[in-house]
Amino acid sequence: MMAELNRPNRRQCVACGREDSWDESDHNWKITGNEGRPFCIHEWDINGSHSPIRE
């Protein structure tokens, strides 16, 4: 049995608050909420609680 990836569908920058969600039809991230600061080098809220493999 092959492992299945558990992709995130939402992310938020911890520096400026920009919120993105995954658009399955475009296969790309889209800004959905707070647009944040235009020149921020985004640091996404990846804290280790997300499991990349579905069991």
C-alpha cells in the first residue's frame, strides 16, 4: 500500500498575517484573507503539528 500525501489547504504568514488557501483548479496558492505587507518575506505557520503523510 502506498502512502498518501496530506497536503495543507491553508497557510498564514506569522510575520505579516497574509492568508492563503490552495486553489485546486489552478494548482496554486491564492490570497484569501489578509493581504499582509507587499514586501514581506513570508514565514508560513509550519510548526510541526501538520502530518504530511495520511495514515
